[in-house]
Amino acid sequence: MKRLLKWLPALVAPVVVVGAMAAPAFAGARTAESAKSGTPSASAVLALVAKSGTAHYSGTLRQTSDLGLPDLSSLQTGSGAGSADGTAGILDLLTAPHTAKVYVDGPRKQRVQVLDSLAERDVIRNGRQVWVWDSKKNTALHVTSPTTSAARADAPTTTPQDLAGRLLSEAKNDTTFRVTKGSVAGRSVFTLTATPKPAGTLVSKAIVSVDTKTGVPLRVELDARGQATPAASVSFSSIDFRRPAAKNFTFTPPKGAKVTTKRLSTPGANTPNTSTPGTVQQSPDNRRPGSFEGPSVIGSGWTSILAVPAGSSGSAFGGLGELTADQSHLVNELTQKVSGGRGLQTSVFSLLLTDDGRVYAGAVPLSALESAAR
């Protein structure tokens, strides 16, 4: 079955809004020096974040989002499309605030525990082992990877450190930076505000607050143009920099749980595609409908557009005509009819699904995606 419902949430989840849509704007640029006395330059803050990868800590964080999505309540209950393909939980993350416990012990061990009413959801990574647990459904997914880096890629989390790592990996010359001082969760922070220069992006600014002693990002926020509340925000309300107990990174499914096991292959093994996993191809030929090459990027920086050809290795979408009834219901609720497909515009990014199976996404108005698809 075509995995549309795994493709859509990946694009609309607040985590990816911050990490994937805004991150291209930080690729390769100069940073501006802070004019305020006593504050470091933006480049110094970036260097501080880069050194925090081996940090260990635990804490409580809160996630909120205000993406301007349509009312999705009908998909979160009953037998609608949301529940049919296990999407209700993702829709819930898009429309309601959540609190989570976070445990981090360097780059190899992480745990995020989302606390729901009388239930919990966990993502636990310990080296090459990843567990995803849902107590309400009594289901567990166990992923074993050949390398620790592959395990990390298969277990995305919503900690400010993960999000900031994507946002601040590099910087681009279409962004203005400003550094101020403040506090988050009782800790002194340097707050780095990145403001896009292009007018064609939906993003107003991205804000990262970094602990002054450890370099660990304690708060990440993405703001939309013309919107008073943050489009996406993840922030620690409390944090403890002592090393978490080892038991936090082990998991044994309870008796009676339904366990699914997945073993990842070595990247590139037994596949004709020699591209590095995650590499975005720049060739215009990748934009042709029916091409079996990888995704491409149209433009650059904050106004760049991700284009995924129909049938490519990067596409989980086989075309609107191939959807089941439940999938069609979900797409119709989330999107609007546009020429040649269905489109969605949130407060900070847009998504276009064409009738022939192509996918376009970017932190730009939907009209920009329609132009790119012509």
C-alpha cells in the first residue's frame, strides 16, 4: 500500500516544520556580530551549540503548535481515516500541546517520553537499538540498525537540541542574526534570533535559546508572518545536567504487547542507487513526473522548494488516484482542491500533492508550489 499517511505527517509535524523546512536557510552563510556589549557573536553561539553533542541531562519539555490547520477533530475519533492508518496520534500532536520527559546521555542514548492522559508514548534509543512504545495501543516497534548513525536517523525526537542542531548546522546569507541574553528553565541563555531576508517565505523568524554553560539548546521557536503566537515551539520547563540513570535507556515490552521487529540494512546495500542516504539531488531532470531519481531542491534558502518526483526512491506517494477511501478522506480534510492536485498551506509551510504522484513542499505560499509544479 502506498504510504501517503507516513509521508504527510512527516511534512506537517511541528518537528519537521522547524527542522526540515527552516534548516535550508542556514546552509553556508555568514553570521552577523552582536552589537550588544557582553553578548557573543552569532558564530560563537553556533560554535557553543556544536560542542553540546556529548552533553547528558534530563528534563521536562513542552511542545505547542499553531499551524493554522483546519479542524481535525473528526479524524481523531471514531472510525475515520485518522484511526484507520494510525494517524490520530500525529493529528493530536499537530493540534494540541504536549508535555514530555527527556533523557539524554551523549549522542548514543536518548529517550523521549510523551505523557498523555492515563497513557504514554516513548521513543528510546540505545546505540543501535531503537524502541517505539505506545502504552494505549499496547504496541512496540523494535528497530535494529547496522550503525548507530542509522539508528539515530530512524528515531527522530522533539528535543530542542535535535531541532537546533538542524537549524544551526550552518548559516546562509539570506538571514539576519541577533543575539540577546535571557533565561529558560532557570538557566542563563544566549538567545539567537534568525530573521529571513526574503519576503517570499512564510517564516517570520526562528529563535534558539542556548544554555550559556553547556551549549544545550533549551528552547526552539518558529514564528509565522502575521501571527502573534509561535507556529511551533519546544521548550524545557525544567532541566537537570546530571547523567541520567542507565535504566532510562532500556525497555522490555510488557506481557501481551504486540511487538513488531524491523532490521535496517546497511545504507547502500543491494540497491542500485549509489547516492548517499539523505542526499538531495540538484538536477532539474529530477523534477520530471515519473522520474526514478531522487528529490531535488528548487531555489535556495528560506524560499527553497523540495520536489519529489512520482515513483522516486524518496517518494511514498503514488498519486491521488491510488488512495484508499480512508486515505482520500484524510487528504480531503487536510487539503484543498487546486489545479492538478490537492494543496495545503499552514502558517509556516505549504504542501502540494499532484494527481500524477509528485510532491512539493516548502516554507512558501501554496501558489509558489503550484508554479514550481507546472
